[in-house]
Amino acid sequence: MAEKSYEELIFEILYVDGRVSKAKAIGVVVGLLVFIAYMAFLIPQSLRMGVLTFLITVIFCFFHIVLYYGICRGAGYLIRRFLIK
């Protein structure tokens, strides 16, 4: 498997057919907000509780970001497919 550069990864995350996808951009913004919320509220508390709690919190943070990104992409697909014709 060939490795991708950062530019190719960013292009794959945000663009569809050479243009910026609104749904993907919203997913990235929501994921960033989730990350900021975790950094402000949950990660400092989990650091005080121990390493295992911190790692579990980081894993949950990653899964929440991926989940919300996927929900936004799915909603964008459904809107484009069924509502805009």
C-alpha cells in the first residue's frame, strides 16, 4: 500500500469531485468542537484519575469524532440523494 501525503489526506477528508463538500466540512467542525469539549472538560479530570482512565477517554474522544463526522457525511449524502434532485 502506498502512503498518502498530508495534502492527499486533507483533500480526501474535505473534497468531493474537486470541490469542498459542505457536509464533510460541517463534520470536521463538529469533530473539532467535540475535541475541544473533551479537552476542556473530560481530559483534565481523567488525567487526575490515572493513565488508564486517560487512555479510555482519548479512545472515546476519537470514536465520538469519527461518529459525528460519519453522521454529517451520511446526512449530506441523504440530503443530496433524496431532497435535492
